Amino acid sequence: MALAGRAALRWGARLPSPGPAAAPLCRQAWLPAACGRPYSSRGKEEIDMSTYPVESIRNFSIIAHVDHGKSTLADRLLEITGTISKTDRNKQVLDKLQVERERGITVKAQSASLFYNHEGINYLLNLIDTPGHVDFSYEVSRSLSACQGVILVVDANEGIQAQTVANFYLAFEAQLSIIPVINKIDLKNADPERVEKQIEKLFDIPTDECIRISAKQGTNVEKVLQKVIEKIPPPQCNTADPLKALVFDSTFDHYRGVIANIALFGGEIAKGQKIVSAHTKKRYEVHEVGILTPNEQPTHKLYAGQVGYLIAGMKEVTEAQIGDTLFLYKQPVEPLPGFKSAKPMVFAGMYPVDQTEYNNLKSALERLTLNDSSVTVHRDSSLALGAGWRLGFLGLLHMEVFNQRLEQEYNMSVILTAPTVPYKAVLSSAKLIKEYGKDQITIISPAQFPDKLSVSEYLEPTVLGTIVTPPEYIGKIITLCQDRRAVQKDLLYIDENRVMLKYLFPLNEIVVDFYDALKSLSSGYASFDYEDAGYQSADLIKMDILLNGNPVEELATIIHNDKAYAAGKLLCERLKETIPRQLFEIAIQAAIGKKIIARETLKPYRKNVVAKCYGGDITRRMKLLRRQAEGKRLMRKIGNVEVPRDAFIRVLKRETDK
Amino acid sequence: WPYCRKRCSYCNFNTYVVPAVDEAAVRACLVREAQTLLRLSQVHSVTSVFFGGGTPSLASPGTVAAVLEAVAGAAHLPAGAEITLEANPSSTSASALDGFRAAGVNRLSIGVQSLDDAELRMLGREHTAAEAWKAVEAARGLFPGRTSIDLLFGLPGQSRDAWAQRLEATLRLCDDHISLYQLTLERGTALAAQVRGGALPAPRQDLLADMYQTARKVLVAAGFRHYEVSSFARKGALSTHNLSYWRAEQYIGVGPGAHGRFVLRAEGSCSREARVQTLEPVAWMREVESQGHGTRSRVVLSPLEQLEELLSLGLRTDEGITHERWGHFSPQLSLQAVFGEPGEARALQQEGWLVLDSGGLRCTWAGLAVLDSLLPDLLWQLQR
């Protein structure tokens, strides 16, 4: 999973002693919390997990819009149950990636087992954290499938936001119990009453079911725990059944291999057992099982309904794919429904800024993808940018996070090209159908774009976007959405201060700069979230860029017909600014087939000769000329036009956000 | 002579504005360094001497005389050798000029730069247009046929018409040699900062090209030979000294920051060296006093580097690189062998930028204006 390895930082955890909350005996010193999962400590008393039958187990998630207090609430729950000691170190705010704040995501935190005594019964409460963004909606749905209920946290001041809506529906569709919690009631502008009404109107949950809390101050947090026990049903499964375990997350540890987070839907699991992956059919021997508190704590066994981790000699995270089902060797079970392999939705080229860095970048990529099997990596090379890769990401945010981790954790500076989306073509040409062996193909690069004549229909991916905004920005937002070819599906006043809009967007219209545009025209108030909405028919064309009539392969793009003119013009203008003048006139053209849709003309040099060149000027002059002569080698020649690498970089590079 | 009374707004040369110069000390060092380097080079005959700077006309004729005596003492300095002094209109009284002539100077290069008072102020010059006229007329009286003037074009805000007028005035004033320089906005100068900051407009590329072409046409029509990118001469008044740079001949640089290219015969060497003297005058003097010269860097030029220089410099002239000169540096591989074969140079010849014939390799009229776009291709081909 892309974002694992962050939670240890956040929860700076101490290992708890097992048992009821009343006796948090913290025998362990502070664990190193610097990198990923610290090792579990050995030689301590193991918890007997058989003392927690299914009836005393509750599996739940916390879901919330960014900054609504999900992690703070988690901190408090861990403190109250003695899972971590109460100290002011337990602050989630410090270690947030810049990209989280900019993009509005909650980076996935780690799952934890909490022990809580309520009315004389010891309960095992498994808090299964989920990545908080729609790029990871598949992962979220798998995590939620291990739960029977969720805590839906809404900010008492900000009210319902786009992600609140998306998260609610994910939980609702999974038929989970929902405990609405209104957080930050200690804030001056808190208006819990208004938020309760929003929740009632939008989600049909009676106002009196909401719990008003301040996670920061701990107000009413205990009540939340009680509600979890009362309202969320225990998992429906049986230890007597054969083993059936869902893999809902996995991380990679350099010393121990893959650590898979699992939820048991039946049976029990223990060290020494032989297990099989339903997806890969590979067989493994279990080396270790245990619970997460939130660091790994080994146990003898795990039983049906419980949640924990497993180490079984898996070498790569692809062996423990999220959604996969594990069962005992020779005791196969029906795999849990809903498994899919990660499907990249956003592609971008990645190249080292300097080709000599290729090997370093390669090893950094390998190390990062060890923990993130959802990134697809294909070697690619561009005549202009050199050797690199074409990477596939789950979404735009996933790409941002990946790139930022590469920069921050591996100190790698890369050229990332503007993201593209996977299109499809329904083939009509019998010859092509035979060639591909199917009548529908996915197009990732413009080079694969089949001609219109052999295609009955082109398809583009779409998403259903949810925007929640104060009403004063509606006009501008509607215009923005229309510019992006979006179709309005819903417009609902949540109350007098909040409007929810739903639009069906072509994915390619939001991958580049939509979020920034939305934020800037709403002064930061509008929130946005989206979910996969399948493919739709689209009038797609391939646009070529020509320099003096010769096509530039790496600048070809697949684009919607309506957008071609404007995009072609922009590309030509940018090229004109970046290609240096040469000895002859250069026509920079955008073309669809044979039709030219935009043109810029780069005038030739009429004078380019240094005025003074005497004794003292010669050394400096020669240095420059030699460098220019050397630069000739790095020029990409399109016909007779020389295009420096910089020009390609400036045109192809993703515009970074302000 | 590295000193100036005032720094001009466009100048990034190695010049110093100091309240007082110990001229006797500087003179002694110039003499000593000239003697040392001449001895190291073991040249027999010196064909030209150029006093540049800085503002050499601020030095006294005695200093010029002392250096020339040193040269004549260390090598043969023929009576006809070209001895040029760079002068500013603001330090060029008739009596001073007379003194320099008596000291042995026989050619004057006057930094007129412009014949418009507003332009001169923008350039940070100390003189007015009227003073420039007077200075040039006085110089022509003393050095008839051997007075050159420097002019700048492409000043921020200068129009095509204004430049045409300057050219016209120049033709009325000038002698037989003119150097026309397009203003280069050098990093770190006051003028470049003003243009970058938007206080002054940056001249457009097309306008600069037009100005250059206009100047070429006007001067050629007036009987001048356009013998180098920025140099024009009539009646054979070409600068021998400057030609030696462009022909990649040997030259010795004397004084702070001076550059030289010569073979150190005294050390038994036969390879050409690029030498640079210490930039800062005080440090330079200390070195000269202690070791006879203030050479800060010595780099032996490889045969390829020498050819690269010959190519880059020679193509600036109308004669180009003759087969003979090329053969001097490259006895094995002829011009024809390097640039006559299919490749960049051949393409440039076909496109009409270059000519390779019995005279050698040179730019066409059109090619000269875009030489810096041709050179990277040619060097790239030469390196292969």
C-alpha cells in the first residue's frame, strides 16, 4: 500500500500490556519511531487471543474529511484504552506531508487493537484505519469490508465536506453501522446543531444519534467507545470454520519480508500452518502472527473475527495483494468477494533530470515500489528525455505522494511529464481485432492510438465528482465544470451555507489542474472528491505537433476534439518560447491528421555574432562555443530543426502547483 | 593600463578607479614584465604594440615610451611597426597626443562610442559629442589615416532612424578605420541591471539586425572594407595588431589581466600556451617585482584547441582562414579534408552561409552576421 509506514511516526507508540484499560502497564521504553514499523519486541508475555470470542470483538474504522480530526480521535481512543500512554507527543499534526495539506488527504494510519472493559466485559476493539482519499477507494473498500461499523467524524465548524459525502456512501453501501460524531465542539465557531441538521438532511440519520465531542480535549470520547460496543455488531463468523483471512493491507520490511494485515472471517491461524493465497495460488508457511498495538505484537494464534498481522515468507508486496483471501493448504474456501488487481488510472513519464542519475533513480523506484504494489512501472525511453519509465498510479494524489516521497526520502529530482489517462477504443476493423485478439483495447500512449477508420467508438474514463461549497461560488464552479466537459448530476442545498454539486467528469479533465482551479476560485472553501464512474464514449483525436512539417513523436497527444484547438495553440506558443531561434524559419504546427489547427512561426536569426573578440575575450568565448558544440550532441533533431532537451522538459513537464 | 577616471555603465572590463596611481611603479612593472615575457618567448621581431585598458591615454607619454624602449631592447621593433594607443575623448588634449606621438605611438583608437549627448550620458561617458568631434579632429591632424574610432549601436531606446543619423555623422567625422560594436549588456553592469529591471527597454533582435545591416551597407558604400565582424577600414588602414588575434598569431599580454598566446621557446617548448596575467594591479605588481612577471595561469593548448581558436577567430574576418594558415596549425589534415566532406560544414555551404574555395574557408555576407550560430556546428564537426 502506497502510504504505509507513516503511522508509526504519528502514534509514536509504546507497547501496551494486554488486558483491561484500567491497568496500562507500560513496560517498554520508547520505540524508535523513525522508519516504518519498528520491530516487535520478543520475549515478552504473549496475549492469549482465545479469551476474546467473537461476541466481544468490534471491528471499525474512522472516516472523515481531511482535518476534521480523525487522527486526533484515534490518538484519544488509543490513550483511553491504554494502547499508548497519554502524553503530548501524541499529536498527529506534526508529521503531515506537505502534499496531504495541499491536496486534502489523510495519509493512511496503521491499524490497532484496543482492549477496553465495558460493564465488566473485556472487549477487543480493532480500529482499522483506511487511507482517506478516493485514489485509494479500492483499498478503503477492502479495509471497510473487514469492519462492521464506522465512526463518521464531521467538523462542528466546517460541516459536511465532499469527502464526508464520499466516505459516508462507501460505508453505507457496505451496509455498515454508522456512528456520526461531531468533533471540535470546543471551537469558538462550532455549530454542532447546524451540522446535525446537515447530517439528518443528507444522510437521513436522526439528529439525536450524533455524539458531540472534542477529540482534542477528550470531551465525550469515552462515549464514542461505548457507542462502538453498543451499536456496532460483532463480526459474524466462526472459529470452527476453515481458515478464511482477508488481506487488507501489506507493507514490506527489509529484514522480515512482507507483513500482511489480515482480518479473519473464519477459522484460526497460528505459526507453522501452511497457507495458500487464493489469488496467486502460492503456498507459504506462517512464521508469525500477532496483533497491532499499533506495533506488531506476536500472539500464539488469531481467531475468527480478529484482526492482526501475518508474516509468512512472502518476498514481495505483490504476493500479498490487497483484497486477496488466504486459506489453509488443502482446505480451500470460497474467496472473499470484491478482489481486483490494482488498476492504474493516471499515467506519467518519469525521467532522471540527469541521465547519469538513471541507476540511482532506478534503485529508489525499486525500493519505493517494494511498499507500493499499486504503482505500475514500465521502462520507457524518449528520444528527447532519455531513458526513463512510464508509471501508472491509482490517481493524481497517489502520483503526488509517490513523487514527493521520491524527492524527500530518496533525494531524487525527476522530470515528471503531464499525467494522462487510459483511453479505450472499440475496434471495428476485423484485421485489428484479429491482431489484438479482442475488440476493445486500452490506449496508454498516443503511439497506440488506432485510426478512426478502424474504430467504431473511442472511450474515456470518467469519475463522479462531489463538490461541497458555500453558495456564493456556485456560478464560478458551474462554469469551471462546464469548461471541463462535466455534466451536472445533482445540486443540493445541504443548508443555507453549503451546497453539494455532483458532476460526471471525464477523468482527463481533472488530472492536471482542476483541484487547484477549484480551490483558487472558491478562496479555498470548496472541497472536492471523486469516485470511479466507468468509461463513456468520447470524440477523441490524436493531435500531432509538427516542426517544419515533421511530426515530433513525444509531443503527440490524445485529446478531446472540443479541446484540440485551444490545446494546440497553447502547445505551439510554449514551443515557440522554448525553441531557440535557428538559421531558418521554423513553422510550429498542431495538426489533426492532415488538418493544421494551430501555427506559430519562429523567425530565423538575422544576427548572432559577438561584437568584440580580441585577445582577452578569446578564452571565455571558446569556453562557451565548446559548450554549445557539446550541446549539439544532446539536441534532438526533428528534420533539420534542433530542439534542446530543455524545450521538451518545459513543454512536457507537469505544471507544478503553487 | 587598467585605470579609469570613471567606470562606464556598460563596461565589465578589468578596470580600476583609484584616487592616485603610482605611475613610476606601474611603469617599472610594465617594463619588467614586457622584458621577461619577450625573453621567454624569444621572438625576434615585434610587428605591433597595442596600449589598451582601462584608459591608457591617462598614462603619461613617458610610460608609453619606456615600454616601447623595453620592447625594442628585447626584440626587434621595426620602424613601421603599428603602435596603437587607446584614448578617450576626455583625456585627449592636442598636447598630450603630441607627447604620445613623440613617444612612438603612430596610431590612435578613440572611444567615441556615440555622437549623441543623451546616449553618452546613458553610457556613463565623461565626454560630450562636441568634445568627441574635437578630439577626433585633433587626432586626425596628428595621426592622419591612422585614427580609428569606436562606436556603439543597439543602445536601449535607440531607433533605426537615430542610428542612421549617427552613421551619417560618423562618416563626416571619421578617418579610415571604424570599429562598430553592438552593445552587449554584460552581466553585472549598471546598464544591464537597468534593462533587466525594466527602467530601460531591451533592444529587439530584429532591430539590432537591421542596424547592423544598415551600417554594413552604408560603410561599404562609403568605400570601407568590412574586414572583420565589427571592423571597417578604407585605404588599407586595417589594424595589423587586431588581425594578429584573428589570424591566431602569437601575442604577448603585458599588464594586469592581459592575455597572451605564445610559445615559450626559452623553456625549450614548442607548444602554444594561453597565458593570463594576474587581474588585480597591486597583486600583479607584487608578482612582477618578485619574479619578473605576473602570469597567473598558463594552459598549454592542444592541437585541437588551437584549431578551434583558429576556426572561431578566423571566420570573423573577410579573408577567413586561408589554406596556408590552416596548414600551419594542421599540416596533416587540410581544410578540404575536414570541412569539404559531407557534414555540417558542407550543409552550411549549400545553405549559403559559408564558402570553401581556393582562398580558404570563410563566411558569406549573410553568414558573417550569424557566425555564432555556425560555429557550434563547425566545432562539433572538427571535434569528430
